[in-house]
Amino acid sequence: MNAIADPVAALLETAAQAARAAAADLARAPRPVKDLALREAARALRAAAPAVLAANEADVAAAPGLSAAFRDRLALTPARIEAMARGLEEVAELPDPAGRVLSEWTRPNGLVIRRIAQPIGVIGMIFESRPNVAADAAALCLKSGNAVILRGGRESLQSVAAIHAAMAAGLRAAGLPEACVQVAPTADRGFVGAMLRAAGLIDLIIPRGGKGLVTRVMEEARVPVLAHAEGLCHTYVHAAADPAMARAILANAKMRRTGVCGATETLLIDAAVAPSLLPLLVADLAALGCDFRADAAARVLCPGLPAATEADFATEWLDGILSVAVVEGVPAALAHIRRFGSEHTEAIVTEDAAAATEFLNGLDSAVGLWNASTQFCDGGEFGFGAEIGIATGRLHARGPVGLEQLCTYRYHVIGSGQVRP
Amino acid sequence: MNAIADPVAALLETAAQAARAAAADLARAPRPVKDLALREAARALRAAAPAVLAANEADVAAAPGLSAAFRDRLALTPARIEAMARGLEEVAELPDPAGRVLSEWTRPNGLVIRRIAQPIGVIGMIFESRPNVAADAAALCLKSGNAVILRGGRESLQSVAAIHAAMAAGLRAAGLPEACVQVAPTADRGFVGAMLRAAGLIDLIIPRGGKGLVTRVMEEARVPVLAHAEGLCHTYVHAAADPAMARAILANAKMRRTGVCGATETLLIDAAVAPSLLPLLVADLAALGCDFRADAAARVLCPGLPAATEADFATEWLDGILSVAVVEGVPAALAHIRRFGSEHTEAIVTEDAAAATEFLNGLDSAVGLWNASTQFCDGGEFGFGAEIGIATGRLHARGPVGLEQLCTYRYHVIGSGQVRP
């Protein structure tokens, strides 16, 4: 494939080669230089707030048919810009994940072997409407020593460009190459495809957005991908659940925010406790505005609930709707989760430690919780400071992807002239 | 795609689903059960040695046009069968990598977060002529709690089937599902393609074989791959090298075994020391039967050497041939390695710690050695006991892939009713 045949791929290649060279410089940069870049970027972002807001208003004005939810994700405010700037400063406070000696041992022949954390290299970040993803992703990549190419949604182009200008100012102030953080040089849709095919140029793709975007990326990418396509999370209220705790956890897990990937989409309630507890849980959630899709056993106990189809149990609602199934025991709960779940996050509520252990060990999910809300599954709540996404694949990283997960490792082997027999 | 349209894909789907169910049982099996299966498999393999040898003779006889090297890889002997059996027992002695608590911390809200090692799931092993790969891969997958589907070369079908029978006997003796270790149910070439496309059915593909096989797998796979396509390894003899150490290391790194991926293919010798040392290095290696491809500066010092082309520096010889280039300083050595290397394994020979650090930190390779032979890069030498391959990608694992690297992780979060504010 050459530049004449595919100019968009040529643009990607140029950007990725500049990113590779910049990543080599960044990987050698000591922590204070990276932190300076982040703090100076925060300062530049605050100083540029009027310009960023103007760019964002232009983006919003250019897309008049937006839904209210889409407009909410796209729109920036002074408070959101300040939150982005603070986010950059918070990443500066986090420890440097690169260069850590992950383990070290000495072989009988005297060779000392060290496993050392190292930046992955060049990250391709593909996201949709939320412009703040640009700042978060740039900060985490910069701190972990990775170069990043940001490709935001077409609706947020001017907003992302304005945020990127602040990142570039921070890099310049710290004497780091601006190519450490780049935005896609074209709005051409083919650029995403070029990123996905860029094996050898881009080391990792991280998509952030709706299931359609993420699924497309997972299906087409020739480059490794860290992501989750959906978070079809379950809360299982076990026979030995504390009723008050179950009510508090389920209300939070379902209704605190319904649009996040860690929101519970399905309640599994044990048959042993459903007659007494399900009506209370339904009343709690209904009072918060939740609707229901319930299986036959649940509808016997709560006759007013709409009937659930199989497809409902396979649906990530991302809304005030809860699927409800009555199950008998931990194995049945696990079987339901294996059949319908997305290996993201599931919780059990129980006072029975043996049941909790059986449930947690039987899960294939990235995150299993005992007596806590499924909405705790993100990087901030894990203490990572920030996350670039949440992964449900089985290689490299599972669950929240923070600074540590943006590193790979290499080995250094220290000898004194050893040769192999 | 349905069974009528693609019967080979249907066979793969059936095998992979059986593997998935078996992996769930295996993941729950305690260590003594897995170790019993390995020891009983070793016993069965020893008892079946005559049958394995007969099957292997039939394989060799069925492919009369084999090269001597190919025949050597394919042919089994009583000693090789004993080595396989001992290998199974050695894996039984290794610690169980699954279930380890990799880290644990407590959040300010009281949530206890544990990161726990977990088997990856279903591994697809695609290999060429060496039948012992079947036993090694089966043992490592079994011990780490992964199910495996083995697809060996067409020339080794009967040998692999005979080895597999011993593994199945071990699994039966331990009460584990035989589907934990399967061989491809068809010799149809399309089965490899079906494995590579089996996203969701197979979690990880590990190819072992020549560059052609591995490159095809990397290019076509829709499933994550751990592998290296080539090991174009460099030894850099620095200006401050101890001459005697440099001679011993280079002779070992190049000539101990020339066909292994950790063999040095290119000597980079510093201009400061080349006039005195290069003639000695060349004489040593020539006495061991090595041939050379040398750049202009090296040929000034050793006029008899054949000239190297650019393509020679990009060639993994896997034979008694050494490319030679004279470089000036660590940055020039690193630049040569970045241009021509495969990010596998490189060594520096020097008494200068600052130069060694500069070299090791500047490498992008999975393994960097200081004052030791590049042939130390495999799992046995790292103390992993055994390896299923060596990886040069940037995700999940780099360098030798042993039991630990055959695990992913998940999180268990232990609460006491926490809800998210």
C-alpha cells in the first residue's frame, strides 16, 4: 500500500512514525520531566478555557440534531474544563509505572534476571463524543511513557483540537516532543480503519464508546485491543443476604448512574429469599424510577412486572430498566451469568462466606464483588487514580486499565561472562 | 457459518466447546489432582514407548523426501521419549501459577481488592514437526489450568496421536476431563484457519515453528497470539569488553546451537576495539566452522571475509553464518539493532557499567543481556522450568512464556455493604 493508493494510510504512517520516535524520547524522560509536562498542560488548559469553550460551542452548533444525552456527553463547561485540568495534575501526582523492577532473581549460574516495567510504545485511542477522554488518555499515556494518537468523534473535532493544544503546550514547556500526543490529522473515516490495520506502527488500540464502535474495532483490528464491548453486570442476592444491605446495594448498583458500564443490568435473586425480599427490592427501585423485565417466577411474586424475554437478559440496558430472574443457589446464578454475561463485573450479596467464595471463584468476569455495588468497578475506585478504559479480554489486562496496565515488561540479565553449556 | 457450509469449522467449534467446559473443571482442580495427571501421563508415556516409536517410524516412513534437519526434528528415540516423560514430571514439581494473589490492597472505604492469577482458558497450539512440543505444551497448559487444542504438523500426526494417548491416560487417572488436552480432529489444512478465526472459542493461539508458519498465524489470527516470528539476535562487543570474555561469549552465542532462536546472528563490534579483537573473534568462529558476511570496515580488518549486503543484516541465519558490522559507540549499536533486529534478545559485552546500562535501557527487545550469551534466553534458563514459546510482542508477556505467563488475572473485591456515593 503506497501513499498514492491510500493517502489516509500514508497520513497514519507518518503520524505513527513520529509517535514511535517521540515514544523513544519519552521512555527515557525522567519522572519530573513528565510531571512538568502534565502540570504545564493543566496550566495551559485553564488559560485556554475560553478558547476551549468556544471550540466546543462550535462543535455543538455544527450538529443540531443531537439527542440530549449526546449533547450532555459532548458539551463542556468551565467546571468540566477545571476537572480536566485537575485530572492532569492528579496523574502527575501518581507514581511512575515505567522502570519499576517487577521481580528479580538469581540463577544457580550467577545470572541476575530482572523483569522491568516498560511503556508499551504507541497507543491508538479511538473514542466518541466525550472530549475529556482526550485529556485523560493523553495524561495517562504521557505519564506511562507511551505516545498516543487520539482519534475522537467527528462531532468533537474542534473541542479535541483545543484540548490537544494545551497538551502540546505542556510537552513544549517540558522539552518533550509534541509528537508524544497527536490528534488524527484528518477527519476522514478511513483513518480509523488505517489505525486498526497499523500492525507494527501502533502497538495497542484502546476504543472508548458505545458497543457499536467497540465491536467494530474488536472485529477489524489487526493490532491488539484492550476494551470492553459491554458491561452486562449482574447482582446476585443470595439466600443468606442481609436484606437491608441487599436493598442498599441493588439501588446503588442499578440507579446511581444507569449509563455506566458497571451499572447492574440484571438482578438474580435466590428462590429462598425472593418471596420476602423481591417485593421490597422492586418497590425501592420503582420509587427511584426503575422499570423491570421479570421472569415467570419473579412475576408470581410481583404480579405487576412486565415479562422478560431471553433477549432482555442479553441486553445491556444502560437505562433505568432491570432484568430480574429467580435462581436456586450459586451454581444456577453462575450458569445464568455464563450464559448472558459479558465477563465485566458481577456482585454477590450474602453473609455466607462459603457461598461468596464459591461465587467469586466460579466467575469468569474481570471483577467479582462480595457485598458491594457493581458501580465500584472503575480505576478511580480501585485506587489507580484514573483509567483509560476497562478491559474484558483475557490477555494483558482485565478490569480497569490504568498506568500499570499501560506498561509491558522486558528482561535485563546481568552476567559475568556466563556461556551456556 | 454453519456445519453444512464449513464442516471443518464445525469440528473446531465442537472441540473448543468441549475444551471450554473442561477448562472450567480444570480451573477448579486442586494442584495435587493436576500433578497426579502429569505423573500418570509420564507413566503412560513410558509404558507406551514402543507404540510411540512405532507411530513415529510410520510418520517418518510416510514422508520419504525429508531433509536431514527435518528428520532430526521429527524422529523420536527411546531417550527422547524418556526426556518427554521426565519433562512431564518436572512440570508436576513446579508451583501452581493459578490462584496466586498477585497483589492486595485496602481502599479508604474499606473495600479489599485482590488481583488473582487465573488460567487464560482455551489455548490453541499450532506447531510443526517436533512431536515433543505436544507433550511440553500439554503439560504446561494442564498445570496452569488451561485446556489446549494441539494441531501438529501433518508429518507428525501419528506420533502426536500416540503422545496424546498418554496424556489422556493421565487425565483419566486423575479424574479430569480428557477434553482438557485434545488433538485436532482432522488433518484438513482448513483447521488451522478455523482455529485462527475462533475468537470467543479459543482465547490464545501459540504457534511454534518456522517463520513462515508464525508469520501466517500472526497475519491471519483474529484471536490473540503469543509468539516470535524470528530471533535476529545481536551481540555487541563494546570498546571496554574483556577480550577473553568476548571470545568465549561470542563463540557460545553463535555456535553452541545455530538453529535456536536465541543464537546470535549479527556481531556488532566497536570500532575502538575491532582492530585488535575482530581477527581473534573471526579466527575462533572459523575454527568452529562459521562463515561470515562482513561490512566494509570489518573487511578492512579481515580482508578475506565475504561482503555483507543490507539483506544479510536482516537475515536470521539459523546456521553457521555470522553477519559482522563495525559500529562506533552504544547509540550506533542500538540504531543498528532497531533497524534490523526482531526485538527478541541482544547482548552487550563490556566491563563498563555505564555503557551496559545505556545499552540495556535503550533496547526495545524482550531480553537484554550484559556479559552473557544470547543463548540463555529460554524458559529453562530463566528458571521457569519449561516454556511453551518465546514472545516478542508487546502485550501480556515478553520473552519466555512459562506457567505464569499462561495465566491472566481477575479481581475479587470484598466489601461490607459499600455503595458508591
